[in-house]
Amino acid sequence: MAGELRAAIAGTGFVGAVHARSARLAGARLVGVAASTPERSREAAAALGAERAFASGEELVASPDVDVVHLCVPNHLHAPLAEAALAAGKRVICEKPLAPDAAAAARLAEAAFARGGGFVPFVYRYYPTVREARERVRAGAVGRVQMLHGTYLQDWLLSPEDYNWRVDSDLGGPSRAFADIGSHWCDLAEFVSGERITRLSARTLTAVPSRVRDERREAFERGGGGDDAQPVDTEDAAVVQFETDGGALGSLVVSQVSAGRKNRLWLELDGAEESIVFDQENPETLWCGRREAAMVLARDPAALSAPAARLATLPAGHPQGYRDCFDAFVADAYEAVATGTYPEGLPGFDDGARAARITDAVLASAASESWVEVASGETAGAPA
């Protein structure tokens, strides 16, 4: 695809604005946006500096003036808009979950492969310290992977007054906490370890059985009171134990109701020779432990492996963060669109389909109170 890429964004909340910034930094024209109503589309176009306000997501994905569609809409719209965009010849960057169930996600992955590409922003892969952890595993420094464990904890839905469209299963899908943030942890664990979760046992918890409905509230916005209490049928938390195809054991605690925890994604990988810890709230360092000693590895481009140093865009001591990860992900996705070559580690629709299969297994296990196999179902020909 030659020339300047023309990007458009459907969905203009918190993450839509993040996409818009990264699109511009990657050199694209932001030709348009679409929000929930034509009026909100016009407001968002002005706020984000887009050239045009589309009346709807459907109009946006069909426009001949768009090369790359960013889907940041509520979850129930991901699959139909992604399908329409791919059918119209667009490349698609779609927030997770890719679809409400594994079967629909698999169809999208196959369609994206056949039509030139789709990408899912598992952006935590783009921390240089995550790439360094991955390279230590791949180089054999860690030894055989024996344990994978950690947490992803937030508190933004702690109170009955806290509400977001994700709470409504008609809009957010049958899983909330796990599909929203547990999927990130699992993607990161598999990406770093090189192993796949093959079977799991899960329990879920709905700690807040009813919430005060307020459809206008943005993600992470505090509750404002009211008395329109609605029952909740999605999980606030999940506990999962699992096994991998390499013989490792693992455990994960996911929660959106852990007071004081804002975005605590913690991953520990314990190998036969070395343990590694990545803490997303302190991403400038990687903890590496051996029996005789432990060290804290700084994000210093001069000391990192080449795959990690590529992502270390600032000198050591100048912190990089979440937005930098998003910028790097979008730049890689646009490179794939422009050249047909996938940069190493770029997450695609096949990775989104993988996350959907794990989520389905978590829900099935919690319902049956038994161990469940995770379907393999890798997309044929998908980029590694």
C-alpha cells in the first residue's frame, strides 16, 4: 500500500484518543472518527483534530477514503465492524476482545489472514523489559520454564456506584474482568515464555451483584451516585490455575475490585536456572533472580538485547510508559500494512482469537467447576 496511510477511528473514549495520538506519530492522516451519535462524532473530530466526523461506525468502515480502521467501540460491535471493514478491503486494528466467543474470533482471524491483516493491541509486549525477558528465555538463560504466576489487579469497579458499558453483558460480552485484563496477562505470559496454556481450572466472582447504571460514564471515571441499580451478570474477578504445553504450572488472579490497585500487571516466570519478574507499574526494570544472587536490570539501550533495545527509544533514566508501547505497536502495524512484512512480536487477529479461546475455557471451567482443555485452533499461515 503506497503513499500516506489514511486512518480512521471508530470509538472516541479513553482508548480511542490513545489510538489517535499513536496514529499521528506513526505518520498517518487522521481522516475521520465516529462516536456513538453524529453529534458526538462532530465533537470528537474537533477534539482529536480529525478531518471528518462520520455519522456511524458503519459509514466509517465503508468509506473509500480510509486505509486503516481502528476499532475502539464497545465489544459487541467489534466483530460486525471488523468483518465489514475487512470485506471493504481495509486493514483493521481492533481492541480486544476480538469477538464475544472463540468461534467468531476464529472467523475474523481467518478473514484477516485472507485479506491482508488485522492487529490487536496487546501493547504490553512493547515494553523493552518484556522483550528482554523474552530474549532471556529464548537464549536459554532461564532454563526450563517451571512456573508462571502473577496478577492483574485494578480497583476502578470497586463500588456499586462504579459503572461502565463493559458491565452490561449485552455490550461487553459474557466475560468482563478476564476478557478485559486477564487476556492481557495470558498473552504476555505466553509471549515471554514461548509456551501455550493447554488446560485450566477457574473460579469467577461477582463481588458487586448490582450497580448504579450510568451509560455516559467513561472507563476509570468514579461513580457519581444515583438509584437506578441494575443486576450484574459478569465477573469482577477470576482465579485461574493452568498447565502449559511445556510442562509448566501456573496461576493467575484477575480483579477489577482490588482496592488501591490501579493497574498491577505482575508476571513472574520461574525457570530451572533463573526467575524473572515484570511489574507493569514499574516497567523500567526487570528483576532477575538466581540461587546465588539477584539483580535488577535497568532499561538501558546499551545493555539490552537487540530486540529490546529497538523499543528503548529514550536514554536510561528517562522513563518510558504505556503510551510509548502503544506508539510502537501502531508503528509496527502500519509497517506491516505498508510493506506486507510483520515486525517480530506484532500481535495479530490470530492472537486475539487465541485470547478468546482461553476466555471461553475460563468461563466453561467456572461453570462446570472442572478442568477444561484450551482449544488449539491456530490460524493457518498467521504470522509468528
